[in-house]
Amino acid sequence: MCGIIGITMRRGNATPIIVEGLRRLEYRGYDSVGVALQSGGRVEIRKAKGTIDSFVRKASVMSLRGQTGIGHTRWATHGPPNDVNAHPHTDCRGEIAVVHNGVIRNYSSLREELAARGHRIISDTDTELIAHLLEEEASGTGSMVDALARTLSRLQGSYALAILYSREPGRVYFAKMHSPLILALGEEGNAVASDITAVLDVSRRIIPLNDGEFGWIGPEGVEIYRLTPSGYTRVPPREVESRVKFIEWTPEAASKAGYPHFMIKEIYEQPQAVMETFNGAVDDPALAEASRLIAGARDVLVVAAGTSYHAGLVFSYHLYRLARRHSIPIIASEYKQYSPAVGEDTVVVAVSQSGETYDTLAAVREYQSLGARIVGVTNVVGSALDRISDITVYTRAGPEIGVAATKTYLAQVTVLTLLAGYTGEARGVLDRGAREVREPLSRVHEVVNDAIRSSEPYAKQLAGLEGSMYILGRGLGSHIAREAALKVKEIAYLHAEAYPAGESKHGPIALVEPGFPVFIVATSDSPEVAGNAIEMHSRGGRVMVTKPADMGLEIPRGIEVLDLPPSHGDPVLEPFILAPFYQLLAYYAAVKRGYDPDKPRNLAKTVTVE
Ligand code: M6R
């Protein structure tokens, strides 16, 4: 889950571009930062524990000058976060510098082997071993391409690598296996990085790399090779050219643009994100094709992790109610349980903002190998999920940098609600056909705008909550509650437990004592939730009901009511009305408690390890 970048320019200084790229990659990990630059036939390295800001202040990185360099931001796997374990790592002679995202599984045996051959290994990382292996291979051959291919054949596990070799100025070598990596081809130079946002300053013409590919970039060109069972082969230039994609994201979209944090910027960008997603999806032939596939399937599995899983729960709910289609929502890391029944008549809807989440991709690969058809829902064009899906439906939320998924959640809900409605139409079970979802969703921009405006004062007022809390809902509300609790936990570090409200009296209510905060996510499918609010209130809980303003609930005095924009009884709009309040609550609570909402501890935005 680390972020890597490599840049080679025709002229000028690569350092500021690498540092800016690392800022955009920081969501992938912020345990340490490091940069290596080629300069005067040497590789110069600066690295340190901590964030990019402290690194720039302390490590004199900005004094490095050169046209070719690599950088890394770390989410620690092997060894604690400290200066020594920070990347880049080098060989014994300091000629090779390596940055790495991934996990080398045969780390222990390689380490023993290298140590026995006299290599002095100074860090706890698996990455350093790659530098030493390369050193051995490079000394036996004139070609770094050969040396890299042989080194890669020794590695088991996952890697995205960027490598400098002091004897080959102007080149950054790269390799990819199970960790994301893209190339960017620009007028002034070329780049390689873990994701698109990091290289937007170099180019928006990108090539997503496939597993088993490696090669080099120079200021004037790139070469890509593919590992084969007997060695490697060069990817023909014509094929490389045909894989170039143009990305619409701009560098400004990936900047804070004056906001104190990406998270709040992205919360405010939600009206735009849902509108663009709706406009892009509503007449998208891929969506229609996906709905026909789902309509005709024997089994429908919905696979995702974290927030994307919560969007998947909303999809599964709508699919049942709007299309009378049963589906099984699956937490991606649990995919193996369901493999025995997967076959050619299974359709898998895989949801992933990044399109690179390890567990989701592992599930998709396994189900695909068993014959299932894959409908991918992702925000990232050219991501691994995009490339392996039979059909891809895009969310168009723009780049999301904050670790907390906010705008991509509502964008996913937009596209998945349309997909459920279109499936209902394909199955002929909706009186008004797809208009049942199209019409309400055509107003989603203003609904989200109003929801943010009316939620903000409530969220600021409640930001001082302490301790634990319940977030309860029934029906659709129970799914929204799960996303709400995730936001509060991961960003504000407050324990928040989501529970189906009706089930709460079968155990959880025992924890409720005077003042215990209980939020209720009221949705129009479940007016019974008022009874659960009263039960909690009777035990002394501080009960706060969030609801669409036009939802009539008989709520006794003493229970706080947080009225949000009306839904006119249309459940399709309710996630858009209710979710922003909880996002803002998490955000303001984090800020009040002195935490950085963009860098929640122990987390990385894209989880590319098992
Ligand atoms: O990129 P993905 O949507 O596949 O990521 C899945 C989860 O890691 C992600 O949704 C995570 O739970 C959120 N960042 C939490 O806000």
C-alpha cells in the first residue's frame, strides 16, 4: 500500500515533481518518505520517518538536483517505521536504488541466502533484498534488463518497483506483479507511478501495466517487456501505443484547492461527483448490458471491501426491491466461502473505487476462473478491475485523495441504483420501467447539495461527542448506518457500532446507560425505527434521529430530531440525504479531537496486500 513514483525528464529538475507526486501518493501510506536522484553518475538518497511535510523540512531533499529520480511513501509491512527501513533501499555499492510497493513472500529464505553470500543487509525490509539480488545479477551481465528479469524470477509475492542504476543515467527501471503501476508519457519526460494522480503534472496519457511486465522509461521513450516461462519477450511498440489511455483528471482536481483537508473538499465535491456519474451512466450502453447480464444470471454476487461493500449493500437492497433479484453481498476477503457454487451462470458485481484492492481482485480472479462474468464498478480508468472485468461501469467522481471514501461512495450508490433500476426494467417488474430510478436520480445533484448544507450545523454542534456510540437503522437505513459507523471510527477514532435497529434489543441495548449516544438513521421503508429510538431513550440513551424532513415519525420529547432534506418517500434518494451528515460528523469530530482526517492512523487508502 506504499506509493512509488519514478520520473525522467529531458531537462530541468525532477525533484519538485517527485515531491509533489509523493504528496498525492501520501494517502497510500505515511510512515516514511524517501527520494533518490541520479546526479553526476551517482545515486543520491534522502529518506526519513514521518510525513512528506516533515521530510521536506528536515531532509534537505529540495537541494537534490537531477533529471531522473524515484520516490516512495511507506505503509510499513516488514519492519517498523524508521529512517533505516524507509525506502529507497540500495545494494552494497550504493549503485542501485529501489522503491517498492508490495510484499515479497519468500523474504526469509532470500535474506538468509544473500547474507550467506556476504551481503550486508541493513534494514528489516523485503525491498532491500531486491537491490542486493539486482547487484548480483547486474554484475554478471552487461544488461540491466536481463538482470531485472532474472531478479524478478526469484521473487514470490507482489511488487511494483521503480529502480535507479547509477551506470545508466536517465533511466528508471520498473516492474509489476499484483501491485498497481502505470506509465505516463509526456512531452517533457516520462513517469512511472502507483497511480494516476501522482503523475498528472507529467502527462495525462497513461499506460496501465499488466502483471509480469517490466522495463524502463527514458526521457525519450519507454520499453516494456513481459516475463515468460522461459525468460522474457519485448512488448511490440505498436501494442504499447495501442494501450495508451487519456485521463480526464486535471492536476487541480488532485490538489486541496485551498481547503484545509482533502476530506472536506471531497465531501463538498459530492454534488458534482454524483451529477457527473449520473450523466455519464444514464445512457451508457455498458450499464444496459450489465443490467441484462444480471437479469439473466442464475446467481448474482456483489463483491467489495470497506465503503465499497457498503455501497454494494445498498445495491443488493435496491436490486431485490426494484428488480426482484436476489443477490449475495460478499466482503471481498471472504470470497473463498462462496467459490464452490460459482459457475458460468454466476454474475459478479465487483465494486472498488481504486480498482486495485487486493481482496476484491483476488475474488474476481477466482470467480472468473470458475466461469463467472464480471461487472466491474470503479472510479479509475485503466485500473486492474477495469481491465479484467467483462463490463466496466465507471463512477465519475474525479480523483479521491482523502483516505476516507466520501464522494466515491455516493457516486457508487448513484451508478448502482441505476443498475438496479435498469435490471428491474430488463426483468419487466417495474411499472414505470427505469424511470423509477432515472427521475429521482436526475435531481441527485441538488439533493446532495441540500443535504450537505443542512447537515453541516448539526455535525459541527455534535463534533464534541466522546466515547462509544450506536448508529442504528432498519432496512435501507441499516446499510447507511454501516457506512456512517465506518466513517466515525476511521476518521474520528470514536467507537461507533452500526446495528439493525430492531436487532439492537437482542443484546446491544445492554450497553445503553444515561447519556450513551445513539444515532438513528431513519428511512421511509422503516417507520418502526421510531419504536427503537424510544426504547433507547427509555434506558437513558442520548438519542438523535437523522431523517428526511418529510418523514413523519412520532417521536417523544427528549429525543433529538435532526431534520435533513425531504425524500418525498423515495428510498432511492435517502442515502444521498443521510450519508453526508455522518461524513461531516466524522470530519468535524476528527478536527475537534486534533486528528488529521486525511491521514488516519494505520490506514492506507488502497489496500493492495492480502
Ligand atoms: O478502492 P476500494 O473501493 O476497493 O477500497 C475498499 C476499501 O479499502 C475502502 O472503501 C475503505 O474502506 C475506505 N477508504 C474507507 O473510507
